[in-house]
Amino acid sequence: MRTGNITLVKKMNKQLVLKLIRDQHPISRADIAKTTGLNKATVSALVDELIAEHFVHESGIGVSTGGRRPLMLRFNADAGSLVGVELGVNYLYAVLTNLNAEIIWEQRRSFRPEEGQEAIVSEMIELIEAAIRRAPATPYGVMGIGIGVPGVVHTESGTVIFAPNLRWDDVALASALQKRWPQYPVIVENEAKLAALGEKWFGAGKEFAHFAYISAGIGIGAGVVLHHQLYRGVNGLAGEIGHHTIDLNGARCNCGNIGCWEMYASEKYIKRRLAEEGRTEWLDDRFSIAAMALAAENDAQLARILEETGRYLGIGLLQVIYAYNPEAVIIGGPLAQAGDFVLDAARKEVRERILVKKESEPYMIASELKEKSCAIGAAASVLEAVVLPPEFEPAL
């Protein structure tokens, strides 16, 4: 037991040092010792190991604070590459990144859900192969593949249990991809959870220990980060807030229930309202939230529909705020492209209805990574699993 404990402590200290270098580079060995409380000999030995493993490199001489000028350390983002894929309701978007989520290559392809699961998975495999072919020569090569899916996912097995907007049931996606690439770890997770992970590592969530990411597009999903870690729940259902009921006599959802939140705070609601208002010109290929928001600057009818959607978004957000009491709510997905038409209406609804004013009202901000959140988060899931596991990520 003693040997096991020593090994675990060393691993935790090594991850602590690597995380600090990644977050605060350039940094000296002396500053690492001061920040972490580890002695200088331990820090020096751990840094030497990280340099030998290619995750850290020395980047020049720093400024003296009284003694010898220190050698500065940097995280080596080019030690390997990551593949991240977002499976949308009608598109695939893939990225190849370095370990800092800087995009080396990207590609987006459209499909129709009625093409069927087999055709969509084949298209995904082609995209991943294209990404792998473009990976640069690095010490570790491609370090893994992350996939975000709009539905309920069993994280450990990577099985898509239920994805109503794709019409998928019990699809062993990770297993299928692992057979094609047994040499790489494959992670399959809900798209909103991965988008939250992307914002946590590289976007608007970096400054918050507790936040909720809301993915609002054709449907609504959420990823919740508590104490700097992604919260999944007992069996992956945490975050499926788009399917809580806000209208007992409302519209029928693809999931089979009546009056789900995503029927009122999503593209589905906007298109339904456009049809009701006779604005059918917006229901052809011209439709996009961003284009509609631009036109709404001079069109009161379009502005009103977007604001209605924002009010419904705010009503649903109250349930998220009451459940998790986050520091921030990050709005992502296509609805975020409507800007203040939606966000201001949602903020107003929350402000007027929340039980305890001011103190409990979280920041409500737009996604920083925008349409790339999920794919970047999918890449980050590999980084987290392979390089910086969350169980070794104590707050500094």
C-alpha cells in the first residue's frame, strides 16, 4: 500500500506541475515550487521527466529577482494532435488541433437525418480519416478521437442510448470507431457536455469553477461544470434539460413528450412562429439565426419572434439556476448568434423571476468558441483523458 501511495502522490504532483506550466507559462522552476508548495528538488525532478516526455520545454532565460536568471518553462502544445468531431442533427464538423486546441485542419459536411445511421457513421469515418492524414509529425502523433453527439450517451461504453433528433437508439458508436482505430482512445459524449468542456479549457468558462453551458439550436442541451469538473450524473442524463416540460398542453416533441423546453427556446419554435406569422420566405434555404438577427434590426416582427424565444430561454434557465446555482450561464449554439435579441430577453426574464435578486443571478454570457465549442471540447476530452486527467487537477 505504501508503494502505491507514493506512486499516486508522485503522479498527482506531476499533473499539478504540468497543469501549472500549461496555465501560467512561461514560468520558472522556482515559481512552480513557490506556487505548489513542493520542494525545489521534487519540482526539478518532475520537470525533467516532463521535458523527457516532450510535454514541457525550456524557452529561454527569465528576469532575475536577485539571484541567477532562471530558465523559463513552456507547455509543448506540439507534442501531439487531437481529433474532435461534432455530430450535429444535419451536419458533421471535424477539427484536428494541437494540445492547445489551435486548429490545424477543419472540415464541415452536411447530411439529412433520413440518410440513416450507417451512412452517417461512414461519413464520420471518412472525416476522421481525413483529419488523421493531415496530422503533423509530433512525438506522440494523434493522441485520440473525441465525438460529440446530440443525445443521451453512456459515457463508459460510448453508446448513444437515445438521440431523438437523429432518430438513433442504442448505437454502439465508440465500439464501431474503436474497431477502425484500435490504436487510439475514442471518447463519445453528449455534444453539450463536450461544448462545456471546450469552454472550460479554452473559452468563456476558463474563469469559473461552476458554470452551465446551454447548447440552443434545433434542440437544447446543457453541460454543467461543478468544482472545475464536468458533471455527468449517475448514467449520463445530467444536462438533458431540453426535455423538461414547460407547457402541459404544448407542442409535441421528437422525444414523444408534450411541451418540452426545446420546443419553445430553439430553432423549432422560431420556424413555427415564422410560419404562423406568414413569414414563409424565411423558411427556405435562406434561414439562419444570424441572418434573421441581422434583418431584425429593421424588422419589428422578426425582432419580436427572437425576443419571445429569448423569454422562453430565460424561463427554462431559471430551472438550471435553481438546480446548480452556477457562477455563470454560457449560451452557445445557433441561438447565441441572435445576440442581444435573445440574450437580453433571457436576462430580463431571469432577473424579474428569480427568487433572490442580485446575489443569486449568474453572469449570462455568449459562448467564446461559438460554433466550434463542441468539436474543440471533443478534442479537449482526449487531452483531459490522456494528458491532464481531472482527478489530478486540484485547484491552485
